[in-house]
Amino acid sequence: MKNRALYLVMVVILFASACYQSRHSKGGGQAGADSIRRIHAPDIILPDGYQSEAIATGLNFPTALTFDDKGNAYVIEAGYSYGEDFNTPKLLRISDGKTETIAEGEQNGPWTGIEYHEGNFYIAEGGQRNGGRILKVSPTGKISTLVERLPGQGDHHTNGPAIHNGYIYFGTGTFTNSGVVGPDNAEFGWLKRHPDLHDIPCEDIVLNGINFTTDNPLTPAEGDTAVTGAFLPFNTASQAGQVIPGRLPCSGAILRIPVNGGKPELVAWGLRNPYGLAFSPQGKLYVTENQGDDRGSRPVWGMGDVLWEINPGDWFGWPDFAEGKPIHYFKPPGKHGPSALLRDREKKVPKPAAVLAVHSSSNGIDFSTSGSFGFAGEAFIAQFGDMAAGVGKVLKPVGFKVVRVNTETGEINDFAINRGKVNGPASKRGHGGLERPVSVHFDESGQNLYIVDFGIMLMQKGETRPIRNTGVVWKISKKN
Amino acid sequence: MKLALVILAICAVSCTSRRMPADSTAVAEKASVAAGKKIYQLHCDKCHPGGEAGLGPALNNNPAPGFLKRFQVRHGLGVMPKFDKSRISPDDLDHIMAYLKARKREPKLPR
């Protein structure tokens, strides 16, 4: 009897831990993937009654799509990808499978989103080199800047836009993973360009004075260390009770400006990387948030990406809350649990509309409004897919698909996924389906859904390797 | 020795994956299964998306008996957090188990 109990405990322990701790990461971009982009729409599995086709291929890091008032489709190419690949951002018109360049930007990408509104295009420029901007582009390609010097030079960028009631809403991502500048930011590439940058709160915050000692990648000497506090430049320690003044524009926030330009106004903050913004048919603003990674000075683990309903004045808790839960829930295995960095903040934060898969990189969002397409009122979200092992370990690829979410119940269902025994990007699975869906957009009729597929991005030997000219735009429609 | 081999075989099988169709409607037919899906998505889905492997291992083809899975949920061995009765009630855990069983009966995706 005693032996049986012992064996039972052994079985439980083996099931619970051996499978995780002893296994290597198997992310979608990790070894085994090649750089060949095949296009074969039947490799995308959709609900019965739907079909897919590729309407543009060979795109260079495409990120978003929109339509003008005549129904012409336009796509933006980012001009920057993780992996420090800088090139020229472009606005392209798609016609009969071919593209025509309408406008070219500066090497300050990534262009992360676009919306057409009353005769002009509005683009969120990520700002990896010089800070984010919201751009207005005329149909002839003339570019003007509506707002500039937005946070965007760090890990995350200026995102959006979504236009509603005379305002352009956009997101500003945080500079860091979880509030502290560290060696991981040097690996991203930006810390050496901008050693003084750090996260910026939207309102005054008080620090607990927690500091982090790390290697110092900014000096050539081996063994050099740096001590860094939250919301401060690299190698700058914090003090308990230290006040960091809030200011606009801040990082990790939803901001807005009038359509014709003006000073940014705060809508909500305490977000990590608010990527996709969209208004529901009822006029509510929803935002997808990419959540924290197991990396850097203050690693976190097990944080699902989140779909939030945004109400003016909301504070969502970053860097001391995620998914509406306190930070101590997210202790990485085998490492110290993260402690709260901020003093005297609210103990309650909003509840998510939905929690999506950890490391799924849930990005672009749009709402179905058409009964004939189906799922009217539901949010469709493009999942770029994991960037393991750089963001932490996954046992199998996560994301690489489009999901639909009922924002009332939080129920999540797959909508477009790749065929195969195991999930993952097409290049890894050896077929011609989805690679890295980054945004979704319904056309004006609401009867066709367009998926912008960024293309191949490999994560090999500790490096991010995006492959140029592998992007695709897919069209999903009901079969006749 | 025999027991060790059996344990090893179970672990190996439990770490492989099994996928279901994109539009899974059959699972919603029974009330307890529909309730289980909702609770599963609240607590489990982010690490085991749709029952597949992700941050955590796949559950769709996990051959462990139900009582072991319940034990795992309650005690959170390994890297998985525990979920006590205040977070997942006994009824809700029953619903989750019903949902996982229903998922196992779903047809596989084409390879």
C-alpha cells in the first residue's frame, strides 16, 4: 500500500514537472523552419462555408490594410522589423495582385497601422529611431505629421490608429518588458542607440526603491555591472519613496489627438504594449495588449495577452499587474518572484474582456458587423505567434492564427488556423498557409475579412531573423 | 522496472499533441460541456490553448485518469499553479473535465 502511494506520487510529479523543466523550447520560429514562403490557401483551415485566397504576395513586412472610399485596398509595409532590419516604410495600393507605391516614409518604422478617413490615410509610425508619429497621407502620397516625439524607440512602438468621433486614438508601447531597462534591451538593439531612455508614467508614481543588478552591456569591460531602478535610465538606481513625475506623451498608454492634429490627451494607461485598437459596433474601444516575457532584469512568466475594453481614465496596472492580477502571480520557474515596483497605487484594476494565449502576440483587431459574413459583433484578432525562445520557453508554437472573441462572454474560438498535426507557421509546417498574421480588417461591406501576414520571422541562435519579401495579404469570404 | 517503463511511456504520449477543427461546435451541445469551456478559457486556455500545447503541455491527448488531472489542478505540482476551491469550485472542475472529455471526441484536423 505504501509502495503504491509512492508510485502514485511519482506519476503525479512526472506528469506535472518532468515534461516542462526537462524540455527545450519549441517555438514557431525556432530551428527547423526554413525561409521559403509557399502560398497554398487550402492549407488554411476555416469554419465550414468559408474560403481563402492570397491577393498580394512578396510584401516586405506588411502590417496593416485599409480601403479608400472607392473600395481600393491599400497595405502598409513596416519599414522595420525586430532583428534590427531597417528599410523604407511604404503605402501601397493593391490592384489585381500587383502593388503600386503611393507614399514612402523615413527610416523610422515600423509603420504599425493605417486607417482611411474622409479622403486621407492616417498611419501610426512606430518610431524605432526617432520616436513615434501619427502621419496624415493624402491620396497623392503627400505626408504630413500630426504629432511626433511619441514613445516608440524601445521594445514596443507607437501603434494604432483608430478614428472615432473626430479623434485619432493610438497606443504607445512601453520601452521595457516589465518596467526596468536591462541587458535585454541592448539585445533588442535600442539601448546602445538611446542609453538614456526609459519608461514614462502618465501620472506621478512613487517607487518602492527596488533596484536590479545586471551585466553592463554599454561598457566593453567584462564583469562590469549596472544597478537600475524602475522608470529610470539604465544604470540609475532608484530610492524608496522617489517620485517619478508623470507627463505626456507617456509610454504604455492609449492617447488621442483631434483628427486635424493637436496635443495628445490621455485616455488610459498602465498597459504594456497596446497594439491593436478598434471600436466595436456599439462604439466601445477595445485594445489588444501584448504581455510580459521571461527575459531581462525583471522576468515574468505565464502572462496571457489580453483584450481590454478601454474606458477613459482607466489604469490597467503595468508593471505591477497583468490580466487584472497582481504581479506575484507571474513568477518564472526557478527564479525569484517579481515584487511590486510602485507604492500606493490602486489595488484594483479592470477585468479583461478576454485572456489570450501566453506569447501568442495577439495584435491587430477588427469587428465583424455583417450577418452574412457571420459572427457579427465578435472581435477578430490576428495572432502573430510566439517569438520563443527570446521571450521565454514554449513547448509548442503558440499563435500563428486568427481567433474570434465574444467580448460579452470572453469566449475565444479559432477562426483561421493552419492544417497539420501541430500548430505553427507555414514555413515550419512545410506548407503554404498562414505565417505570422499581424492584423485583420473587414472591408466596407463587412462580407470579406483580410488577413495581413507579416511573413517569415525566425528565432535562431539567440537572434531574430525576419525574411524580407515574404509577406502576404489573404482574403477570407463566404463560399457562394 | 516495468512500472518505470509504463510511466515513461505515459509521459511520452502525454507530451505529443492532437488538434481539433477550427470551428468546434459539437462541444457546446451539452450544458456542462459549454460551462466547462467557459471556465477552461478563464483559467486554463492561456497555457493550453484549445487543449493543445503552448506554454504548458497538451491536454487533448493526455491519457492520465481524471483523478490525476483533478489532483494536478488542486495541488499545482511542477510549474503549474494550483487552483483551490475558491478559484475553481468542485462543480466547475466537473465541467472542465466534461469539456476536456468532449474535446477528445472531436475529429482530428487534416495533417
